Amino acid sequence: VILKHYVAGYLKESDMEFKNTNIKLNVPEGSNIVVLKNLYLSCDPYMRTRMRKLEGSYIESFTPGEPITGYGVAKVLESGDSKFKKGDLVWGMTGWEEYSVATPTQHTLFKIHDKDVPLSYYTGILGMPGMTAYVGFYEVCSPKKGETVFVSAASGAVGQLVGQFAKMFGCYVVGSAGTKEKVDLLKSKFGFDEAFNYNEEQDLDAALKRYFPDGIDIYFENVGGKMLDAVLLNMKLHGRIAVCGMISQYNLENTEGVHNLFNLIVKRIRMEGFLVFDYYHLYPKYLEMIIPQIKAGSVVYVEDVAEGLENAPNALVGLFSGRNVGKQVVVVSRE
Ligand code: NDP
């Protein structure tokens, strides 16, 4: 799947192209490259930001005319790197293609040891989004038992886990999502105390006051824009906002202004952005916690699975209109 050009405005399927080409898969003598057969690919909102010309960002732009890259689960076909051998399963940075050639560096390719769980989970709960929820909630939010927590984009890859972690921690948790189906899922499957459909609310401030009459201690920010402005009006004294993402802004050429920032001062709020990449050293600790919980069924994970690499562009576009229900995965091959 090739990015045709830098993208302006809302991402469209036609900004990408599905093309067949032949690539050489041999590992030259002395090289440390790894040849991968891609099994599952992850659709992630940040990929949209790589489709414009970036300067001085934490990540590089995609190259127009080249295959898109992103997180995925793959099988090692050949390896010039002593850390990986033929037949290993890995997750990490790969290409939106059937076969990829990767040069592993620290934290770009992780060996999969526990195969007793769905492999696709390594694009979600056991991969980057899972780590994002874990470090965002436990490391950035500084939660205390009994606090009130609000999560936006709550049914997504990250949000559904933040809600479950916060509930297990003993917090009161409310989520917002864009459809009735997602709101039902938040309450019935993920155990949120309350949930609402932000598309049905005329006044987001009033909606938040309904669920948080005494205010919000922790806001896990996934969307930005109007929701952030409404949340700022409802934060408690010494509240914390973990700024994970702002998906409502990713397709805009001029991002929306935020009007209520003065509340940060008045209420002594700590608002902290974070990037999951800075925390990958905690991955083994996270796996130790989460794998037993998955196996015991005390944490659940919902995926939205698109079949076939040719359907990957459509799946990625769907993130920005909320078409995905749960973690958006693309199956390239099941073995
Ligand atoms: P999701 O699985 O939640 O998919 C995106 C969801 O965002 C959609 O399903 C939709 O749900 C919602 N959405 C889309 N457009 C809008 C909009 N204009 N306004 C409000 N909601 C919208 O994605 P992830 O869980 O993977 O990612 C969630 C956030 O976390 C993103 O902002 C992402 O960039 C960020 N992130 C940050 C990381 C970091 O290191 N800081 C790492 C990983 C993710 P709905 O139907 O509810 O509208």
C-alpha cells in the first residue's frame, strides 16, 4: 500500500494505492536485516500525521511513492540479526506490504514469546496501544483510588483499556464515544460506570456536569478540540490531564483554538503530553501484568478486523469517522 502524495484535509482511500511489485528477499552476507512475512497490520491515528510534511517532529513523514509503514505482527523468514531467527514471531515497525525488509533497532522489533493469546493482540492490547493505555494511566495520570476519570474515544484501541485499568484501580469512570453501539459496549463489556454519545449532546459542558457533578480528577485526552474545552470547565482542583492524542485535529490544516486554558491556572491542573516510545523499557513489566489478566478474562479486548491488505486503506480511513469498533486490525495472512 503506497502513499501517493502528501495529504491535505480528510484522508481518503484514493490518497493510497494498492500495487503489486516484486521485491528481493535475500539477506546479503554480513547485513543485519530481517525479512518478514507480515501477518497483521495495525491502523493507528498517528499515521495520518505522517502523511503531511513534518519538520522537527518526533517522527518522520512517510515518503510519497513508497509503501506506508506502521506497527504489525510478522513472521521472520530470514535474519541477519542474531536476536531473531527464522520462524520467530515478532511485532513492531513493518511495512504495509506482504513481505518487508526491516533493520531492527532497539524498540522497533519485539520478539513474541507468549503465543497462547490471539496473535493480533500484539497490534493492540499487547502492543503499542496497550502500552499507551498502561503508561498513560499509571505513569502520567498519577491516579488515586476513588478519583473520577473521564476518557474520550473510549471504545478505541487505547480508550477501552484505560477505562478498564481505571475501574480495576478503584476509580469512577465515564467514557465518551460516537455511536450508541459503542456507548453500550463501554458499559456492558468494559465496565465503565457511565458513557455518553458526544454526537448526541448539544452541550458537552452540560453532559460532563451530568456525569461529574463534583468535577473530573483525571481526563485521559484522546480527541482534543471542543471536548478538551468542555473538560477544562469541569476539572477539579489539582486535576490531571494526560494528553495522549487529539484525533479531532489530525485532518485539519489549521487546528482549532482551545479557549478555556485559563482553568489550568485557576484549578492548578497538571496537563502533560506523553509519547509511548519513551516508556518501552516498561514493556516486560506490562506483559507480566496484562497476560495473566487476559487469560483470566479480567481484562477484555475488542478488535475490528479487516480482511486483506487491499482493504487496509479503507480501514485506516475509517478511524477518522469512527467506523471502527475497537482496535482496527488488518489481516494480511493468518500464517
Ligand atoms: P481508536 O481505536 O480510538 O480510533 C479512533 C477513534 O477516534 C474513532 O473510532 C472515533 O471514535 C474517534 N474519533 C475520530 N475522529 C474523531 C473526532 N473528530 N472527534 C472525536 N472523536 C473522533 O484510536 P486509538 O485508540 O489507537 O488512539 C486514540 C488516541 O490515542 C489517538 O488520538 C491517538 O493519536 C492517540 N495515541 C497516542 C499515543 C501516544 O504515544 N501519545 C500512542 C497511541 C495512540 P468515536 O466513534 O468515539 O468518535
